[in-house]
Amino acid sequence: LHPRPKLHRTTFGRHWHLNNAKPGRLSTNIRPASHSARRDLSAKLSFSRNWSHGRSSRTTMSTSAVAKKLVVCGGNGFLGSRICKYAVARGWNVTSISRSGEPKWSAVTASPAPPQWAHQVSWERADMLSPVTYAPLLKGADFVVHSMGILLEADYKGVLSGQESPVSGLQKAFAPVKERGVDPLKTSSEGGDLKTPNPKDQFSYEVMNRDSAIALAKQANAEDAKAFVYISAAAGAPVLPARYITTKREAESAIASEFPRMRGIFPRPPFMYDSSRKFTLPLAAMTGAGALFNRLTGGVLSGFMGASGVKPLPVETVAEAVVEALDDVKVQGPIEVPELEELANKGWRKTML
């Protein structure tokens, strides 16, 4: 009988690998897997276990007799789709809400075909600026996630594409105090549309990053959701208008103060990357270099560098952290980058049990 090959511990400290080890001898070709690869494998393993039992309450990770219901608004996006994936892996009932329904998979993954877990998600269509269209989908939800927003406003894009004059477009995009939103807390009726006086302001930071989230939280609170996640951001950036991050912080504050019964969770992810989006890899490398420089200089340039001075994270890490935060009743309020990594590792360890 050949002796069993031993496992070598990698430099990550808690993950083990054995590459092509031959009987009776240890392999020297031992390399740690990437964060995203480990997490993707974890989700697949956990999903396979849950799949084999059907989507019943007999999951390895559920602590209640009834599967939890999660609604992800923006669930067909880069981050939202992965939040759905990790929730399915835990045996939760998952609904995604977006304008287009099921994702165009080639835009969010490396394959044009839907992954196996996608068949366990209910892909619904609704208008996030018209709460009456999505309110029925929130009934019975334990958790609700707002995972949508804009990085650049429509008028700012117009400047870059030449559809609007640089002077007028930049004045709109970088206006520090101009209010272009609609207060969802003061709408005359439940489910009132988020209509701005100027139709061009419908896709402003105020409406998309702030007001749509507050309106969703209002509906989730009315349906007695236990927790609400608003995907915020670590910081702004020198190339972005200040209103990008100020509207994010305003949404956090309003949701926490207006709906204290719900557990408000506000992940603040940095730049997110994944191999399925090749263009994110060099950007992550540059951001990582900026983060290293910022750390070596004692963070004196943090205010100026914004998100470009914060360590980037794999999108899989952020997604798993969000699901773990929902599952942990002790987690509440803003979640910074180090805490996101801790939550993701905690969730990953659960899948290995």
C-alpha cells in the first residue's frame, strides 16, 4: 500500500492544497489558490450539497426550519448576481429584481451560459424608480439588498460622448450642492414614483444612488423585512464628482435613522475585480499599487486618493461578505474593507464544515 500523501499548508495560513502529488512522495508544486477561485469553489461545493437535498430546509448552513427569503434589487449585475449565488448556496429562496430580468451572462461571468445555481433564482422585472412595480415581490422577504447605482451620471457620460457641451455637462456633474432628487419619505402615497421635475435628472446620483435605496428600504420596512443591505462605497475618487460619495453617505444615514426596526447593513466595498471582466484586472493592479503607496506614506493622501488609495477586493469576496453579514444578527451599520474580508472568511469557513 502506498502511504497517503501529506497536505502542505500554504502561506495563506488556513487553506490547504495538494497539486498532482504522487503516491509515496510529496509534491513540491504547491500554490495557494486565488481568493476568487477559493470562494467560487466553496459556493459550488455548498450549492452541490444543497442541490442534492433539493431546496429544502435540510441545508448545511441554515439554522432555521424554513428557508430564508432574500430579494436582491440589481441582482443581475456584477456584484448582485454573485450575492444571489452565495445565497443560493446557503439554501435560501432568492429573487432578483431588475429592469431586464435574468442577466446577460457573458456580461457578468466568463461564460454566456447560465451557471447551475442561476436556475434556483427567480429573475423578476420591475422599475426601481416605481416602487409599486416591485412592492409585491418583497412580501415575505427576510432580507432585502439594494445593489444598484451609477458611477457616472447620464449628463457626465454625455460630455464624454460629445452629446452635450463640456461646460454645461461638467457644471451638472460636478455641482457640489445642486439637489436633483425626490424625497421618497415625503411622497404623497406608498409606492409613489420617483419623478423629478426635470426628466434629465432621473439618472442623477441623488435619484439612482440615494433615493431609489431609501424608497426600497421604505417598502422593505413596510413588509417587515428583518435586515436591509445598501451597497455603499469605500470612498470617492479624484476623477468622480463629490456627489457620488455624498449621496451614498446620505442614503446610509437616512436608512439607519428612518427605519431603525430593520437591521441596516452598509458594506463599503473598494474597487472590485474578477477574471470574468478582464479590464478590471489591470485597474485592480493600479489601485493596489496606489493602496500600497498610501499605506507606506501613512495614509496622508487618503483624502485626495479616495477609493484609488484603498486595497481592491475580488467581487466574490464582497458578495460572500454581504450574505454572511445578513446571516449574522450581530452585524449592523457600515462595514469597511477589513471587516468585509473577515466576514467573507467566516462565510468561507462555514462552507468547509
